[in-house]
Amino acid sequence: MELDGRTAVVTGAASGIGLALTERFLDEGMSVVMADIEREALEREAGRIEAAGGKVHAVVCDVADSNQVADLRDRALEAYGAVHLLCNNAGVANGRPNHKTTPAEWDWVVGVNLMGVAYGVSAFVPVMLEQGEGHVVNTASEAGLTSSPALGPYHPTKYAVVGLSESLFMELEGTPVGVSCLCPELVDTKIFESTRNAPSELGYRQPPSIPIDQIAELMGTTPLPPADVAGRVAYAVRSGEFWILTHQSTLGRVHNRNSRLNQLRNPKFGN
Ligand SMILES: NC(=O)c1ccc[n+]([C@@H]2O[C@H](COP(=O)([O-])OP(=O)(O)OC[C@H]3O[C@@H](n4cnc5c(N)ncnc54)[C@H](O)[C@@H]3O)[C@@H](O)[C@H]2O)c1
């Protein structure tokens, strides 16, 4: 799909990959609806972009609430008349192992990471089909292709986004609506401070900021700048590619995971 002159809706647009997608799409000549739950960051970033001449429309939206996602669609259509590209990008991590995650935390992480994507698909794809043009980019993760003992509920939600995206791609084959699945390895963003946006009843304290190099060392990888990821997304949308990976090392980890599965060997983290 061509980008110039089209409209994109990006969720989680106030920070990290979503903000970089917004800026890339503007450079490509698109109008962008920036959606995010963090009002202050959203207003700050949208204001900065508008002051520099960018055509954006900011909408505060909790993607875990289907009514708010439907409202986001309506407001995007009201502002620009069409939506050609949807980036279901908002995501969070709770930083606890699966067995130490409370039911309320599960609801939060599943609500944002999986239901946020599902609600986006339900709200926007029918509009794109009717328009006769569209593309959906779902942000999963390397953590949706391989597992680790470090990310708890993040893994099951990201595996689910990969599965949803694969089946959506097949369902929409032959229609004018394309699908891509973004599976980044490590990107230099605020994802490790996700609990800043958790519902207050979960009782998280303000998360500390951990230097990205420290995380990179633990994960055995190199962090990418979000702008590089945005460039790959723009390329994939244009060329109709489903898989968007950021690191060559992801393929090695997937290969090892699949080999163990093929041989019915038990899971093991790492290469
Ligand atoms: N950074 C990485 O290393 C990495 C790797 C793989 C996948 N991802 C995925 O990339 C996506 C973007 O994350 P990021 O790394 O840019 O992190 P980030 O924390 O910098 O940005 C995420 C944005 O999502 C917003 N958000 C959180 N909950 C929301 C909700 N309920 N409704 C709407 N917006 C909400 C946040 O306010 C924030 O602006 C996520 O889906 C994340 O899981 C990130």
C-alpha cells in the first residue's frame, strides 16, 4: 500500500515505537491519529509535532476498552474521512513471572496486549474493506515467537498476537486489506517502565528507569533505536510483507525453539 496522502491510526503513539511510527508516517506524507492512554505524554508529543507543522490528531484512548477503540475509529473518520493504516502497537509488561501474577494483573496485560489488538481489528478492518484499501500492523514481539523465564504474561499475550495476525492475514487474503506482524527484539523505549500506565488499583509504585544497556546485556542482544523499527514498518506496509523482524538473531532463537519442538525436547532459554 502507498503511504503518501493516506491516514494512519497508531496506538501507543506517545512513546517509543508508536511515536517513531507517527514521525515516520508524517515524513511519508500521511496524516496520523495518535492514540494513547497517557494523556500528558500524548498532549506533549502531539503538541511538539504540530508546532513543527505535522498533521496529527491526538485521542486519549485505553485500547483495553472496546468502546474507547470504537470511539477512536469514529473520531479518526470524523477527522480525516478514512483510515488506511492501523498500527495496533500499544503494549505493556508487568515484569512478574506467570505464577506470581495476580488475576487483576492478568486482566491488565491481556486487556492491553491482546484485547487491544483484537478490538482494533474488529473496529477498523470492516471500514478498510468497505473503503477498498487498508493495512493492519500488529505489534507482537520476539517474545511471541520464543519464550524466556523473564517476561511472565507478556509471552502468552504476544504469542496470541502472532496467532491472531497469521489467521487474520489468511482471512483477508484476496481482499485489498493487508496484514503485517511486527516482532521486535530489543528496542530502546520505555517498555520496561510499563507499570506507569497500569490501573491505579494494581498499586504499582512509579517504576525505576533501567539503563537499556543493562537490559541488553541480560537479554544478550543489541538495542535498536525506535526510528529504525519505524523504517522497517513503512517498508513492509509498502511491499506487503507479513513478518517484520528487527534483529537477525530472532531467527536463530526461533529455529532453536522449533528444533526442540520438532524433537519433542523440553523448552530451554537462549540460543
Ligand atoms: N521495546 C522493546 O524492546 C519491544 C520489543 C518487542 C515488542 N515491543 C512492543 O512494542 C510496542 C510498543 O512499546 P514500546 O517499546 O514503544 O514501549 P513504550 O512504553 O515506550 O510505549 C508504549 C506506549 O503504549 C501506551 N499504552 C500503554 N497502555 C495503553 C493502553 N491501555 N491504551 C493505549 N495506550 C497504552 C503507553 O502509554 C506508551 O505510550 C508494545 O506492544 C511492546 O510490547 C517492544
